[in-house]
Amino acid sequence: MDATLTNDVEKASRDLVEAGYCLIECPLPAAVFEKLRGRLLEVAEQERENGSAFLYDGGNQRVFSLLNKGEEFEQNVQDPTVMLLMEEILGFGFLLSSTHANIAGPGGSRMHLHADQTFARPPWPPYPLVANSMWMLDDFTEDNGATRLVPGSHLLGRQPDYDRGEGNTETVAVCAPAGSVMVFDGRLWHQTGANTTDRPRHGILNYYCRGYVRQQQNFFSGLREDVATRATPELRRLLGYENYFSLGMTDGLP
């Protein structure tokens, strides 16, 4: 049931249905990928140096609101390959819910096992309300905190039941070379792994939702004006500037 690395979107789609996740070979030219990675490392270092970094779980760091921190991230959330897969998972008019970086630092501990749509009370519908994409900016390995998951757990249609000990369910590490992208169903049980190496592991999480689900990040109040002004039509749609059928209208008009 484990997904394997591929550049075939049809195979990736099948893996998503069966395993709850898929692995895509790097869809970016090498120079574009290196620029994206370099910008994230620069921003993460700046936030550690100026004291604004969000640090947690012993050595891990989150970098939030990436759209405000570089045009590289604006391009990244619109990647055509990921957009194709997200439309298959989430349907017409899906939105960008949030974008941030997850850096597993040396000594950082393993995250609790969870599903990304735990905001929705059970019973869940038989399809995902949200889906995520992890851009691997370094090689993801068992030792450096690669994302861990329970293949097929999306078909259970619920979050782990900690009262029944499911928080300790055995997980597998998703290992792949730098540049790979893991797209996964919002119902899939997963966690950040523990980094037992002496080097940080960097990844970008672009998180999407169905067109009628509230976004995790409030772009209308938190997005810098210059970012909104230069946004492409695709990015504006992802941010929620277009209405979804009768949702999002102004004075009763689309």
C-alpha cells in the first residue's frame, strides 16, 4: 500500500486513493528549486537571529505566512502538478488554506499523530475536506525527521483515538530525495519524525481546502498589500477572491 516516487500523475492519483498519499519527483527546474530552498533558509535564519522564530518540541521551527516572505513562495503554491492533484482530491474551486515551513531541528522530538481535518467533528464525509503537500527541501530520511504516516488510515474516516491507544500506532517514514513532493489526503494519520542527526531538515507545507471550507490563514487581513496587488489570477482564486457558487458574494452579487 506504500506509495512510490513517480513523475506519472495518473499513478500518483492512484496512490492517493489507495494509500492516502503520493510522492512526486521534483517538478521544478534545478535553479528554481535552489532559489526556493535558499530563500527559506535565509528567512528561517533571519527569524532565529531577530528573536521572532517560532520554536517548539526541543529544536523544531515553523516559519509562518510564507506568501509575505518571498515571491518564490507565491510561485510555489501555484505549482501546476500539485494543482492537478489538488483538484482531483478537493474538486472545483479549492483554496489555499495556509502555507508555512516545518523545520525539524537536531534534537527535535516526534510530533503527535494526527489528521489535518481534526477541526471537523465526526462523522467525517467519505472524502477529504483538506489536503496537504510537503515540499522536501532536503533529503528526507528516517534519521532526520522525515514525515511519518499510517498508509491507508485515510479510509478510517476519523482521527486517531488516543483513549484507545491509537496515538502510538506504528508509522512509516516517507523517505525521498530533496525536491520531491508528498501530496496527502487530509484524513491521513501522520506526524513529523524525530531528527536524530546534527543537521536541520527543511520542508514547506502548502495546505489546501475545499472551496466551502474556512481557510486556516486569513489572507484578507494578513497578506501584504503588494503581494495581493501582484497576485496572478490563479493565486487570487486560491486566496479566495473569487466566489464559490453563491459563497463569497458582495451585496448579493458575484
